[in-house]
Amino acid sequence: MIRAYLPLTGIELARQWPALAPAVALAPGRSQRALGGEEAEVWEYRAMLAAAASIAEDALAAGCPRAVLACDFPDGADTAAVPVTEGVVAIPETVVDPARVVSVHIDDPEGFGLLPEDRAQALAALAESDLLWFDSGEVGDLVELFGQLGADDGLEG
């Protein structure tokens, strides 16, 4: 099993769910997954952080928090993976079956709304912020939340 992280903006999640468009997912490399136990969990966390960082610019442009989906894929789903950073690979054109989503990690919407106006400062604040964890059973609530944020910001489309 490969735990991979699909980075989206909240607006993208709201617009696409449950028929997510193919996208790049980030995962620990094969040797990192082979470590097992806590060491493998550390690499999963690093992959999640890399996924969150990869969508930060888009989230700021959309004016909507990041949403990182944690998904379980079968072994071998990473055959076309390419290294991104040490121990983290990108799996291109990943199609996500909603049943494989195990959790969602998002920016605190209130905290996101309080980010500095300066883009560099906002990116630095996002890099330092912790993501909130939600169970996969709560995706519908998050879709509704992000849909409301998009409507409030005139981003509905």
C-alpha cells in the first residue's frame, strides 16, 4: 500500500468532489516506505508537507485554504514516480477513487483569512502552520464549507 497526498485548494475540492480530476500526488519514495513503523510515518508526514507546500501559491491566488487528501493506493501505483525532494516522489496523473481517501488535511479557514497581505509573508506563514485533520467521512462537510467560501468570495463557477 502507498499512502499518497493529493494537493488541492479547497475550491478545487468543492468543485470536483467526488469526480476528482487526475493530478499529481506526493508520496514517500519506495525505500522510505520500506522502513516501516515510525520512520515510514515521518516520511509520510514529509510527503504531506510537500503536497501542502506545492499548492500554497494556488491557495493564496484563490483566496481559499489548502486541502490535502491522504489516499491509499495499491503497491505499484508509483511506477512513473519522479523524485521531488529527498525521500518524496511525485506520482503523475493520479486518479483518485473517493473510497481510497482516508483523511483530509486543511488550513484553518479562520487562520487562512488572517494571513498577511504580503505574498511572501503569507507563504512563510502557511509553511509554518499546521494543517487540521479530518476523517474521510467528513469530506462532504468540507466540500460544503469550501463551496460556501467560494460563493462568499465570488469564486463559484
